[in-house]
Amino acid sequence: MNNKKIECKMKEVPSTKEMNDKDILNDVLLTLKNVSNNYSIAIDEMSNKYLFKEVFKIFNETKNKAREAYELAFNNGWYSLEEAEEQKINQALTKMNKSKKELD
């Protein structure tokens, strides 16, 4: 079964040596992902509660900006998804539930 693509109509951008809107947005999204991943590690290991609280706020703001960048890329057709087959979803759910039970 072929998976159905979930995408918006692609906004065309010029193909030149210079960065275009798509390139810039992809760079911004990648940077935000990397920054938020680093914040995540930092807040996991912070011993100062005040500092944890402040950095956690910045982490959330960064995640929200990454989400906005993703939505902008998706809406411009520069990011697409594939619809998952129900069987694969059920297999993943079963696997996660099994892992959760092992942790309990």
C-alpha cells in the first residue's frame, strides 16, 4: 500500500547560489531544533532551581519558535509528511505499551 502524502502546494523559490527563503527557513528550523535539544540536556542536569526555571522558559519559547518555523515550512510546501498505515500505528502503540509496562 502506498502511503498518502500530506503536503501543501509548494511555493516555488529561485534556484541560485544565494540562499532563498526555503534555505533560510530550513536553516532556522535546524538551528532551533539543535538549540532546544541542547537546552533540554542542560535543564535535565541543572541543580539550581531558579536557573532551571528560567532556562526552562527559554526552552519552551525555543520549542514554540521551532513549531512556528515548521508550520511555515509545511504551509509553503517545503516539508511534507506521509500518512501512516493503521497497522504500523498499532504496532508502534503495542511496542510503546509493552515498554511502559516493563518500566512500571
